[in-house]
Amino acid sequence: MLEVVVSLILVSGILVISLSASANLLRQRNEDVFHSKAQRLAGYFLDEISVLHFVDPDGNQQLGVEDDETSQRVMDDLDDYQGWTQSTPTFRDGQPMPGYEGWTVQVAVSPARLQTVFPEATSDLNNPLRIIDVTVTDSDGMQIVRRGIVARNGQGVRNDVNHLRLQRVRLQLSGGQQTDVLVPHRNRPSTF
């Protein structure tokens, strides 16, 4: 009888450890899948926003969507995306992105200037940089934030084109410091 009780205790302990390890592996796998999908989605929006006009072609200089811009398709400068939120993300042409049902994208755009070593957010729209923060949240509430920096020398593109290519660039700054930024291939900042 004692041997049976000891065996049950040992088997129970091994079972608890195995289930715990399996749960941790499953949780880690789900997080890896989330991060991969979230990075891809955030990268898409960083790229799409980064290639828009730096300054509104209509001359309306304000953060946020203007009254005449009723959809993502007609947002023509990157400042239009300040405070923009979209549930169940869509491409620029309005088509839903497959596999992202129930996800949310939030964008913050801040004017910035190069202050000593790193870009610093300001409120002056005449500054030569914009910091773009894209926050992606999945249907379970998991969240990531991805940041990009755009220089004033950006170019405008057609409103009906989806843009998918980003490049990670390491900037060498004064004092031997470095920072990584994501830069679209079509809008690579050459100078600050």
C-alpha cells in the first residue's frame, strides 16, 4: 500500500511538472506568433504613413485629420494620422487585412527635432522630423509599439498604392552612440 501511495505522489508530481512545462511552451508559442504578426502589421502602417507628404499639399498645417479627409484613402500627409485609430485594420484602398480581425491599430505622430543625440518630440510643426508611433493590439489585448522617424525630405505617393517595404537603419550619432530606426526604401532620410 505504501508503494502505491509513493508511486501516485511521484506520478502526480511528474504530471504537474509536465503540464506546467507544456502550458509555458504553448504560451511562448502564442506570444511568438503574436509578435510576428504584430510586427508585420505595425511595419505596414509605418511604411504606409512614412511615404506620405511631410507637409500637407493643401497647405493646411495641423496635426490630425482635416474635415475633408473622410477616409484613410484620402489622408495625404503623415500629420493626418495623429490620433488615428482603426479596429480591424484595412489596406489604404479600404480592403480588410486578412488575419487581423478584431485587432486595433493606433497611431501617434509628433513633430521632432534632433536634440544633441536623439530626436526629441516637440509641438512645433515646422521641425524637420516626425516621430511616428504605431501601437498594435490583438483581440486578446496583447500589445506592441513600433516607432519610426521621418525626415522632411519625404515624398508623396499615389493614394491607392499599398506600401510594404521597410529597412532597419542604424544611425551613428555623436559620442559614439547608435540608434536603430525603420526607414521605408522609398523615403530614406539622407540628412537631419
